[in-house]
Amino acid sequence: MAYSEKVIDHYTHPRNVGTLDKAKKNVGTGLVGAPECGDVMRLQIEVDDNHVITDAKFKTFGCGSAIASSSLATEWLKGKTVDQAMEIDNMDIVEELALPPVKIHCSVLAEDAIKSAINDYRVKNGLEPIQLEKSHH
Amino acid sequence: MLELPIYLDNNATTPMDPRVLEAMLPYFTNKFGNAASRNHSFGWVAEEAVDYARGQAAKIIGANEKEIIFTSGATESNNLAIKGVFEMYQQKGNHIITVVTEHKCVLDSAHHIEKIGGKVTFLQVKPDGLIDLKELEDAITDKTILISVMYANNEIGVIQPVREISAIARKHGVLFHTDATQAVGKIPVDVNADGIDLLSFTGHKLYGPKGCGALYVRRKNPRVKVTAQIDGGGHERGMRSGTLNVPGIVGFGKACEIAMEEMATESVRLAALRDKLEKGVTVMEETYVNGNTENRLPHVSNVSFKYVEGEGLMMAMKDLAVSSGSACTSASLEPSYVLKSLGLNDDLAHSSIRFGLGRFTTEEEVDYAIEVTKKAVTHLRELSPLWEMFKEGIDLDSIEWAEH
């Protein structure tokens, strides 16, 4: 199976690889997936006083499409407000990266990681976590 | 000059040796006859070529040429052996024994036996990939008619104790079939010394053409018969009908002859290259060789690079054609059942790479492969949250992972 050019680009030059200080109050961390499933994503956001995401970092254990999905997610997150970030749908990632059907779960995982990071940030800052519908598309 | 990409997937298939192609070519064009045409020279020429190839194929496994049934490949041979023995001997008993690490075509043939009223025991393997002989003997009942255990495994290369298995089979009057697809042409195989009653092998794993293989069926002590699975003109002593694939058979025979001639030196060369490769990549920490390393094929190495996912890794090992036990592409997301049966955790199975060296692999290619692999693993570990946790001393088993 051949990969799309965009997957290869993100895979070869992943954006925003790294770690934010998860102890900080304005950093939200999402860790999703499981080693047994062959995919683990950690996505982190740093949020300013206006609820704008100023930085995003990821690390991913997984196939090329999983790495590309999380790399793309960090690109999209930066500059968005937290509320805007909640709107990112896995199908947007599928479309942007031209993921084949067998790789859709990679985009689902990236969406889960975004929401999980946002909820971590919300809880840390005394806000209610947003109830997530189980996002299996 | 190093030519890219480099093919290191010789357990999947091998490139055809140019000497094999040369032997085959006339049988596509001017020597096109049907080997079953008994009344003119076109048929005689084809028949003569098939007989010669039958001798070559028999010789590499120490058999008589009358014991070779040509098939379309090892999948067909395995189907014919298992279903054919079951149908032929079901008056005697309905139980067969095989192993969980067999190739899918053996496992699925066994499942077919279950569907038509047979009973199958699937033996587990030890952590090194070998079966427990006592477990095998204990599984035999008075209804057992067949034991089918592969000679060498396609994913990890471990060689089963074939002689001990056949001794047990003989003692209990049970037939012994072995899928020797990965072994023939790589290590010495002798149906008499090894006590084998039926043996499957194929051309494209030993530098011959795809689409031609054989099933060895013992003729003496005991005389074995299988019920044909393809009916028709009664070719191949009535056990496999269909016009013979003369060019394929000629190539298969030639491939056997070359492999036999070169085996002694080639296996030493390949084992040295394999060891070099293994030594080169296992200098990295948290890197493990899977399966028994003493009884195994000379040309295959299966390595897990912990905290890195196999498919992602293959993508980074650009210009290297290898395979992985990871199954990120399959709908089930299940990693290799062979690696799992060794008791490997799923995450290690997801992190595995199979390197399969071959006749045309050079030392320069191996050196290149070592460097590319190390670079890829290092790159992906920098990207891996699991690697970071491991480096921070976090026990990954203590984390409650969300299944997805």
C-alpha cells in the first residue's frame, strides 16, 4: 500500500515533536491508545489566558499514518481557541492526509488525543470536562 | 555500487536465478508440448523434461522421482497432504495433530477437516518457537492418522526437531507430513533419514519460478496415498490432475539442482551475514531476537525493536524491503500470531522486523541495512512517547491504557 505524499511529508518531517511540562497548569496532556494495539499518541497543548492554544507538541508510537495524523493535529491546534479545537473532526484529518479506510483509526486516535488534552486542561483549571461521545466513526 | 532498494524479504519470495530462467525459456516457445501427449515428439520432449525435473526435485530431498507430485505451489501441496490424507484414511481415524505456528494454509486446511467431521489438536509452542515432544506424544490417540509439523518457520526461522517427531509418529503408526517450504534448498532435508511420509515444497522460495511446487508422497515403508483434490485426467499418478506446467516444472527442477549444489557454501555465507546483521542492530538497547537462535535457518532473523512500531519503522527503513509482525494495516489490528504464540507481548510483536537474506544479498547491502535500521529506530524512538516513559523509568504496565 502506498502512502500519500502528505503522510510521507509529515512522517519524514514531523512538526512539533516534543514534550511540554505537564505539571504546568496551562498545559493539557492527552495520552491515548495502547501499546498492545500498536498505537499510542501523546498530545499536549499550552493555552494562554485568552484560551488560545499557543503551543502544541506530540509524540507517537505507531505507523506512518498515526505519526502523520498527530503531527498534522499539532499544526492545526496552534492559534486556535480551545473551543475551536474541540471542533476538529477525525474526518478532516482523513481528508487532508488522504488516509485509506484501514488507516481511519489513526485519525480517530488523533481526535481522541486532542479532546483528551483539552479535557485535561479544563479539569486542571476548574472547568467541567466535556462529555465525549465515543468517537468511533 | 550499492543498488537501491535492497531486497531483504527472501522468506516471502526469492528472485529467480538467471540460470533457472535460461533453462525454462525453450519450454515456453518451441518445446511447448503437452507432457501427456504420448503420440508425437512434442509430447515426448515435454515429458522427458518433466521426468528430468522430477529427478532433480526428488534428489534435493533424498526421494525417488516416482514420489514427487507436481502442484501449483506449497499452498496446494499442504492442502493436498492434509485433506488428501484425511479423506484417504478416515476409516482408520479422524484425528490430526498440527501446530499453532503453521502457515495459514496448513491451519485453514486443518479447520476444513474440523468442518467435515474431523478432530484437530493444535499444539502450542515453547517461548523459543519449538514444540514440546512430550505434548505431541500425549496428543496422539488411537484415532490419530496424521501429524503435520512444519520443518522451519517462515517468520522466525526456527527448525523443529523433525527426526524426533517422525520417530514418535512411527512408533504410533501415524503418518508425518511436513511443510518444508522454507527449509528445502537452505538446509539438508532427507525424507528417509528424517522419517518423513509427506513433504511440501515450492519453487519460488528457492530461486525458482512462482506457480510450481511439489508434494512428496512416500511409496514404500509405508506406502502412502492421498485422495486427489483436483479431479481430471489422472495426471501425477491420479493424485493431481491438470496439464503439467512444463516450463515451471523445468525451472523448479533446475532451481533444486542449483540450491543443492550450492547449499553447503551458501548456508555458511548467509549465516555469517545474518550474524553480522544481528550483531549490528542488537547493539541498540531494548532490541531482542525472536525465537530459538540455535536451531534455525541460516538466512532469517526476526528482531523486535521495543517502543517502536513495526510498520512505522519499515517506512523509515527506506530502500529496505523487509516485513513486520505488526498488523497495523489489517482490520483486526492483530499482530503476528506466530510471535504471539511465543508468548511475546503484543507490543513486542508490533515492534518486530523480519530480515530475510538471500543468494543475491551482499555484505555491502547488510552493512547498509544495519546503518539504515539503526538510524530509523533512533529516529522513531525520539518520536515515541513509550520510549520517553521507559527512559524516565515509568513502568508501562502500570499505566491503564485506553483500548481503542
